[in-house]
Amino acid sequence: MLNYRKNVLNNGVRILTEEIPHVRSISLGLWVRSGSRDEDEATSGISHFIEHMMFKGTEKRTARQIGEALEAVGGQLNAFTTKEYTCYYARVLDEHLDLAIDVLSDMFFNSRFHPNDIETERRVVLEEISMYEDSPDELIHDLFARTIWAGHPLGRPILGSIKTVQSITRETLLEHLNYHYSPDRLVIAAAGRVTHDSLVDKLQPLFESWKRPILTQVNQKAPRPQAGVVNQKKDTEQVHLCLGVPGLRQDDKRLYTLHVLNNVLGGGVSSRLFQEIREKRGLAYSVFSYHSAYRDSGLLGIYAGTSPANVEQVFDLLIREINQIQSQGIKLDELQRTKDQIKGSVYLSLESVSNRMTRLGKTELCLDRVIDPDEVIEKVDAIQQEDVLALAAEIFKPENFAAVTIGPENNCISLSRFQSG
């Protein structure tokens, strides 16, 4: 049973803690419900740019001093931006909690966004985009999302594009920050050797005086999935292939059934795709499936990287495994093995204070409640073979699929192969 406590400040900021007295460290995160889906096309990438600018200096700390503050005491300070939220986090020994709070709150409220720093960081982000575009095994997933969710913010890359990043100004950064960062959209989560009442006492003077208008709706429309095939020509040694369908939203009751389905299909080294395509036939080094869930939609993707000579064979094998699960479901031993995998992963993750903090912050921010690990295990244990078969039959319909490739030539990938099975 997850043992956590929660306070809501008068302005709507939520503070959650899980006390773990036998460890020496504390993981502390500021979770803001603002991500790339909250951007319009002209400002694509601005949420990620704001995250970068938070490390570029405040009125009392330079960028170097921010970087050195926690590192000097053996701690860590970092951040990341996703499609639906941004997280700023630190991990320190319990004796340095005050320092972590001071640094994070200073960054959060007092970042300068100096014009010179913006130009420096713009070059950094442009290099990050270039590096990403030179990694087709990563770029393929953005291309897949853009294909199946064409025209929707969820289909755009978190980093933005070279064009949009070049056009970002200090004014647009501050306007976006002031509009999307509000108390009701902030969750502060901590796990480790921390006392809840003490942490609230430390955070309340810093965060309760923060006043912003409540933002009621931001891009509430769910994306409308589109089937299709996109082949992007690029001078690569391999063809990178991504195939998939719309998945399930974060609060769908069948989400854990989809986790089981995904694990059996391509979620690990014992999965069907890994065993058939890599271990048995040696056609790919990397082959896997994944599911991404958002507040109103989801995406189930399958990736493989292979030589141009093998791409059609690999594509046919992907389709064959999908069709088999869709028509026959999964075996009883596969179901039990996958349940054990999920349960083991859940319990092993609890050994990390950072993972515990993430569970608190992410589930409270995205679902307005904390998901207890025991609840996950209970729901996974309840899944039956017929549940997986019914879900596979629903989502793996030929008309639901989109496929993309990146490679040295135009590849004749056709979704009509689903019709013939």
C-alpha cells in the first residue's frame, strides 16, 4: 500500500509526499501541466524552450551557479518536457533539501530570460533538433505521430522545428509562461527521507502567494486518427519502420489489458516480435512495440530497423504477428509471464525514490489521483485471455493502421496487406 500525504494550498498548488525513513535521499519534483500539446503551430517547441531557459540564470544565480549548486553536494538537477507536462526535479541527501527547494523555486519564479541567454539557448536547441534529425531511429516515432495525428498538436515534435524555434522571442516565451504556468496546474511531489508537514511548511511561503488566473481549457479537442503510409527518403544504412494504431487514453479501464497485449507483442526480449524477427531470423537488431497514453487519446506503435533488402519481409512478419493476436489472442503461459513481468517491474521500481516521486507527481497531475501499486497489481491479475483477444480485435482493424518508413529508397509498404492477412 502506497503511504502518501497530500495538501492543497489556498491557490490550488498540490503538495504530495511519500516518507521513506530508511533512505538518506529525497527526490523532489515540480510538475507543470504544460507541454507541447498546449502550443499552436507557430509556437511549436516553446514549452521545451522554456524548460531550457529555466537553467539560464536568475537574479541571484548565474547559469553556472545553478548547475553547480546541487552537484557540489552530490545531488542532481534536471528537467524534461513531454507532450502534456513539464517536470523540474532534484535529488539530494535529506540534509540538503533546503538547498534543493531554494534552487528549484528560484528557477521557477525568478528566471531572467535575458535576450543574450535566449540567443545562446536557441543555438543549443537548434543543435538538439539537428542531432535528433540525424537519429532516424528516434525521428521515426515523431513521423509516425505526425502521420496518424496529422494537424493536431499531439502529432508535432516536442522540440519544435528549426523554423519555429528561430521565430521564438522573449515576448512569446514570457506570454506562454504566464498563460500556461498557473497554481492549479502545478503538483509538487517528494519521496524519500522527508516529513510531509515540514515540507509543506517550507514550500507554503514560496508558492502560496503565487497568483495566476485559472486556465480552464487548453487544446481539449482529442486528435482524430488518420490511416496512411509515409515513406521518407534519407541516406541511411537501414530502413526504419514504424507501424501502429490509435491506443487508449490514460483513464481507460482497459489500459492494463493493453499493457499485457503490448508486452506479449513486442514489449521485451521474450516478446513475439523480438523472438521471431531478431532471435529466430536475425532480420533486425532492434524491434519492439510501445504504448503512449494521453489524457484523451493514445498510440500503439511497433518499430523495427532492418536492411533495405529485408524490409518487406520484416513488414510481413509484423503483420502476421498482429493478425495472429487479433484472431487467436494470446496463450495462457504468455498471459501469466506478462503479468509476472509487469508485477515485477512495478515492485522493483519502488526501490527508487525518484520513481516513487514520479508516480506521485505524474498520476496526480494527469489523473487527479495517485495510482497505488497494489491497485495496478490487482487490475493486472484480473485480466483474462478473452480480455486481450477482445481488445486486439477492436484496435487492430485494417482501417486503423498508419505506417511510416525512413530509408535510402522509397519502400513499397502497403497497408492493403492487412486485408489479405
